[in-house]
Amino acid sequence: MDNLSVEMRINGKRTYVELKGRFTLMDALSLKDSLAASIGDRECLVVDLREVSEIDLTGLNALLMTQIRLRKKASSLLVLAQTEHPIHELLRLTKFQDQIEVKKRDLVSNTIDTPLQKAG
């Protein structure tokens, strides 16, 4: 899996963004603005990284900048990833582990998934 694919869905007060592939340099730069913009008047942006095979500092920066923008709008960012996902090591190495909330997929309410409408 090389290129990053992005699927955005809306569920009430949440925007759910599922990423698949490599979340690195060029893809991260192009996605940064659309992540924060996708929140609209919703209270939470959920970014699912479970299918992301690689994330670099540019991808982490996109998440951190989105977090800052969302806080200004009184909204929140929730990142979903497995326990062994590369995001955890990257957050630890950069000492940003307290800046972004990362949860295991099975700890999140099923209301994220049902019923979802495609953003468009």
C-alpha cells in the first residue's frame, strides 16, 4: 500500500476520516488543510490510522496542526490506532504523546460507525 487514500464520513456531531496507506510528506501536506476544514460545525474529528502503514514527521505535523485549529473552534481530535502502530513511537520520540489523544479502535463507541453519511 503506497498512496494515501482518504474516506470522510459524517455522523451527527462527528466527522470520521479513515486513512489508508503511507501518511508521509506530500500526502500529509495536502491533507493538513482539509482535515481541519472537514470539521465544520461538528464537535469532534476522528482520524482512523489503523490502515496507515507508515507515518513520518510531516504526517504527525498535520495531526498536530489540525489539533491546534480544532481547539480554537472548541472542537476535538481523536486518533484511532492499534497498540503497536508507528504513531505511538513517533509521539514518544518527539515527546508529543500528551498532545494528541490516541485510542485503540475497540475502546471507541460504536456510534462512530453507525449510521454514517459520506461527506461531500
